[in-house]
Amino acid sequence: MRLQKGSTIIEVLIYLLIFVVLSGVIIYSYSISNSSFKEVVARRYLISVGTKTMERFTREIRKSESINSVSSTFGTNPGVLVLNQPSSKIVRFDVSGNSINLTENGVLSGNILSSKLTLSSLIFRKITTASGEGVKIELQTSINGGNGLITENFYQTFSLRGNY
């Protein structure tokens, strides 16, 4: 009796089924990893830009001598903050569409928030104490990440120059 070498059609189908299942598991794992990586990159970018935006607020507020309460809008979204700085310089932060505009002496300096982010909320709150005044800022931004929208809140309180 002589044995033939080779595979039957059933063996080939079983091998093919195993290959398809393993390929599916590998592709699914890759897509999950890729999606998670995109989400981490998006969150990192969101936090980086949000932090830089808050740092810009910090610089301008700390340089200021007073808050122009008449021209500012507190406690609502979107807020407006107008600051009086030395040498009669006036700095204004306001929202236009998806931008946080910085205006210096009536001249638009530009958007201090990345155009890749969506601005959800910007609220200014004036703080007045016996020793001076300050501003609390509540900023909420979002970005499209790997699995959907990622939202981050930023809160900061600043004292004006000479008030601390």
C-alpha cells in the first residue's frame, strides 16, 4: 500500500480558517492600538495648547495694573476681559467663533487658541479683595481623538501686578 503525500480539501479549509481567524485578531489588535495612539496624541496636543493658552493669559494679566470692568463681561460664556496695562496699553481677550482673540490697543494680535481645537467655553470671573483684584479663568476646549471627542477643562486664578 502506497501513501500519497499532500493535503485533502478539508485540511486546506481548516488551515485557511485558522489563518483567517488569526489575521482577524491581528487586524483588530492593530486597529485598537492605532486608535488608542491617536487618542493619546490628541489628548497630549489638547493639554499642551490649553496650557500655552493659559500661560498667555498669565503673562498679560500679571502685567496689568487694573481690570476694565465696564468693557469686560464676567460670569457668562463667552466672556470678555479688558485689561489696563502700563503706558496706557489696553489688552482685550474675546471670543469670535472658535477663536480666542487677543487685541492690543485696538489692533488684533491674533488667535491664541489653535484652530485644531474647538472652544466650548471661556468664562472670566473677577475677584476683588481688600489687597487687590484678580481674575479666575475657566476654559473648556475639545479635539477629535481616536475614539471620538476629547474634552479638557482648564482653571486658573491670577492676581494683577502689584496686588500680591
